[in-house]
Amino acid sequence: MVQARDVALIPGTPGQPPLPLVRYQLSHLTGVSGVFAESATEPGDIVLVIGASTGVPVAEVARVGRRVLAVYRNPIELLRAQVGLAPCPVEQAQAALTQLGDLPKSGRPLISHLTNQYASRCPHCGAPGVAEWFSWDRDAAKPYAKRVRCRRCSDTHEGPVDDEDLMTAGTYPSHEGPSYHLALSRAAAVEGSTPERIAELVQLYTARNLAGLMDILHRLPQLRLPTEVRRVMIALILETLDRCSSLVVAGAPEERPRSLRPPQRFLERNVWQMLERALATYAESFAATEASPGVALPPPTDSLTTFVNSAEAGYHLLGESVHDLAKTAVAGSVSAVLWEVHPPDAAYWAQSVLWASWIWGDNLPVGLRGFLHRRRLDWEWYRRSMIGALQSVRMLVRQGAPLLVIIPAQNSMAVRTIIHAANEAGMGIDRWISCAPRGARILLRFDTRRGDTDTAKQTSMMESAEQILRTRAEPTSQPVLLDMAIALSENAELPDLQVGPSDPIRLASGDLLWLSTDDDVGPPLADRIEDWVLATLTTRERWHRDELIGVLYSAFNGILSPEPELVEACINAYTQIDSEGMVSLRDEDEPEARQAEVRQIAEMVSDLGVRLGYVVARDARGDVTWQESGDTHYLFRCAATAELGAHLLKSAPAARQRCLVIPGGRAALVALKLRRDPRLSKAARDQTWAFIKYRLVRRMMELVHSRADIAVFLGLDPIAEQALTQLALPI
């Protein structure tokens, strides 16, 4: 039995999605899986990974000494994981691409043949060049613009196509010729496929691009390459298959296709140049990996039996469904489960089957073939699939095993779907955090007693939202409120939040919602997070950053979850990083040192006021005022933190100008708080609060000799790029 643990949940750090099919991926997260596995399991335990689109979670879990079993339903995602876990050196990939380009086609090297297919005259000087792309009009079925790399100009130029371009363009959509029929026949090998559906997908390519892609695919088996190099070559080709279809929007080439209908204006890109671009992307990713290699990964185990019987940390990748594991030796041995949730995408899956059939023939998982014909995938389909998968997972896990659902981007439908599927599968929420805009992390457990469903359903969305806002004590975005209300009640049926004029909630700014009356709310969540970070940093000399974040989200989870940007800003405001990457409280932020500096700054402000001829006073709170004829012109409040609620949301002390004086290291945090909470920024304007750094006070002590100098100096060192946060003192 797995003992209940204080499982760590963190937002993770977004990273660049790896090849292939970059534009279909959400920005993948690092850190989440390793932190979870290390806190939830013991070394040598088996962690099951489901739904991952990369090998990142596998690597992270293996590096903390666990055994990782990952299932990949899509062979393309399996390939992506294999490339990421066992990359080949860039030089080997470059040599393989050169070898491919040297293979013969029509009596000359393939690279020469493909390059010639995009020959075009420079729209600037008329000299021969090579087109990087042609822009097509879908309805007219012909190109209208181009970008040409000109040898004479040594540059690229864009302009209209000419008659020669129209003659060499070929047909769109493809519907005849050897390449077209080869593409049909390669895909027709997939069991259950229909000629009409395959033709529809093949016709996403212009005749010229389809011919080039078929030439490349036809020659791929001729390359004699090591396994790791072949995988990288396939990844480059898959990326090219995507980037050279008609689903690339002219003017927005990185946009993810939402359907299989080509845009009105699309790009036909140079096939060989796209291969080279894919190689450059791979080289960047490889260089980043080499720069921060981490703990070396063991090689994958060669069989599931070997994996189960081994006690050593390692990993095994399976190109099949989780249902297929239920009757294997894995049953009853899994200690924790990681499940990544990605939006269902019929266009992505249909093309995946097409491309996989072109590369691997009919050697595809049976369950994958149905996606070739699906024209729509929605969250209801995902819910049904997840319920069935959870029943299979139940047979694999040990009693009490936690299941962490990772939703990597903000998506209320994903939250609803997970809650609904968990309810039907007899699972309950142990804990969750909202990580806007990085989605949510929901920790589930089998056979966990849930609350009274009927009672939960009686709580309206408006009541839940009001409770959340009062608890957080700060405006919160509507999407986050919706996600939190659903997770809080474990009720997937809650309606979307509709705010009316008589409701206790109002629109504060943009999509931020706030209470209609807020007299009895406590300190803003942002101030509480900052206070916690400072207090926690004083309890230990050094922290691993992810460990500190995990402890923070253990203290502030559920409806108190702060967004990662705020957490990172709070940590950055107080910490320094050593050579081992550990964070610690900065020397100057040690409590005694900082309080001494606060007193010193207050004395400087007092001395400056006296020098300028004001009557200077200090009250019990420590505020320094500059007065003249009984009128308070300036008030300076010297603080050690970026706390704003206690200053801006309370009754403002009488003064023509109020100044909050803070350490320079708090400036970015103050700017963030003002940006994320419209109440604070409004109070700063209405109450004429200015924000001044300690270093500016020191410069003023040296250089200010008259009242006229003050406004000039306050404008020299703004606390942020926003004018409202560095107000000039009136003279």
C-alpha cells in the first residue's frame, strides 16, 4: 500500500516545444513531473505516464530514481519522446540530410531537383533565384505572391508572381499524377481507410509540394542510418510534412490549424528549405540540452518484462493504449500516475494517421486508425475515453496511489472534463492548484470519499465565485474563477459565470472580477504570498527553487493558488542564486540588516526635508512628513517590503503627496502588483502615491539642494515602465 504523502504540486517552467509538429503542441512544462514523482513515491517505484506529448516527464521522473512506464497512443508522439530522450549529435543529423540530398532523382542529386522546382525570378531585379514560398489564393487555385532568395541581390525580396511562376505552379489541390497516386496508395494500406477520406487529406498539398515530399519519403528507406539518427530524420520530415501543407496561413505561418479547411490565402513553402529549417530547430534544441544536461539517463529497457523485473531506475516506452497494460505484469505495481491533458484535435489526429501511414505503412496501432475518419473530437469524447482509461488504470495501481492530472494551459473545458470523468470513475480530488496561464494541476485518488454531491450542486456559480474572491481578497480573472469554482465544488455541471448589475460581483477591469462591496475583506493574496516567501526564506539557509515553490503551493493551494508570475516575482524580490543554482535570502534582506537600513533611509529623508526648509516630523508609525505653515506637503513611508494593501487600500494619511520608499529589489514586484490589481493602481493615482527606491533617496541626499530639484530627480529612476507608478512630487 502506498502511504499518503504530502505530494508536491508546482506550475513548472514553460519550454520550447520540440520537433516534430511544433505548432500543434502547447508549450511543454518542465519541473512538474520530477517534483511530483520525488514527493509521491520511493526510489525504484513505478510511475505510469499517460498522455505525454514529449519525453520530458519520462526524463524527469527517471532522473529522480524512479522507473517510468510511458504509453504513447500516437506513434508520432512516441517518436518525439524517443528523439528527446536519446538525441543524436547535430553533425550526424546534418550528414544524414546531406546523404538524402545526394541521392539521385532524374539523373541529378535530389537536392538539385527539389531546388529547381522552386526556381523563380527576383521581383526586385529580375535575376534567377529560388523561391522560399509562394502565397496562394485557395479559390482561384493559383499563387499571387512570392518571396525569392536572389543570388544577385544576396537578399530575399517579396513581390507578385509572374507568368513563368504560374506556368510552373502545378495544380491545387493535387488530384493526378504519379506522386498523387503514390500518396494515396501508401495511405490506403491503413486498415479501414476509405479512398475519399484519404484523397481529401492528400489534397491538402499542392502538386509541386506533394511531389517533393513523396520523393523524400520514397528515398528514406535507402538511407543506412543508426536508429537514433533515423528517428531524427523522420522528425525532420514530419515537421516538413506539416509546414508544407496548405494549412499554413499566409501572414501567420506559426498559427495552429483549427480544421482541415485551408485558409483563403495559404503558403506553399520550399520543401528542402523546410527540411533545413527543421534541422536548425533541432540543432537549437540539442544545444540547449547540451548546455544543461542534468543527470544522465539510463538506456530504455528492451521489454516490458525486463522493466517490471528490474529494481533500477529507468524507463520503458510503449506505443499502445493504457488498456493494453491491464493484463500484463504491470497490474497492481504502479505507485503513481502522471496524466497530461491536451485539447482534442481532429485535424491533428487525422493528419497524424496520414503521415504515420506514409512513414510506417500499415504498422499502426489499431485504435489509431479510427482517427483518420473522425471529423470532430470534443471534450465529451475525451470524457468517455478518460473514464474507460481510468478503469484500466485502477487495475494497474497500488492501493492509495495518487494520480496527477496536468492541464498545461488555461482551459475551463478541460477542468470540467477531468472533474466529470473523475466523479464517474469513483475518484476524488485530494488537492489542486490553479497556475494561470499554465493551466491546473489536479491530484486525484481512487476510492476517495467525495463530498455530498447534492449539497455541492446547490451552491451556485455566483456564490462560489463570491466565496473565492473574498478568500483571495483581490480581483481575479473570470476564467480562473470559473476553473476554481468547478474544482472547489467538484461539480462539472456549474454554468458559466454571468455577472449582472444586481450581483455581488462586478467587472473591475478587462476580465477581472471583484466584489461590489469589499469592506470586510482581508489583505490581498499578493501581499500574503510575499509575506510567506520572506518568512520561509528565513527558516533555512538555502533552498532548491522548485522545492520552495512546492512548499508554497502546499500552503497556498486550491482557491488560494497564486499565478506563477506572482510567485516568481516574490522569490526574485528577496533571493540570490549561488553557483549550484540554490536560492537564499539576500544578505541585505536579513531582518536586522534591513530594519537598520529602513531607519537609515528615514533619517536621510528627514535630513533632506530640513535642508529644504520644511518642518519635519515623524509619527508613531515612522512616517516622515514635510510640513509648511501647518500644511503637510509630503509624507514619506519607508518600508522594507513591497506590501501595498496596508498602504493603498486603507485611509490615506493627510498630505499633498504621499511617497512609499522601498528597496530597489522590490520595484519589479510593486510594478506587478499594481498591474494585476486595478484597485491598487487606482488608489496610487487617486491618493497621489509615488514609489521611490532607496537608491534615489541616497542620490537626492547628495545632489538635491533646492525644492525645484525634487521633481527632476524623481523622474530619473522610475520604479516601472508605467507612468502611474513613479509620480513626480509637486513643488
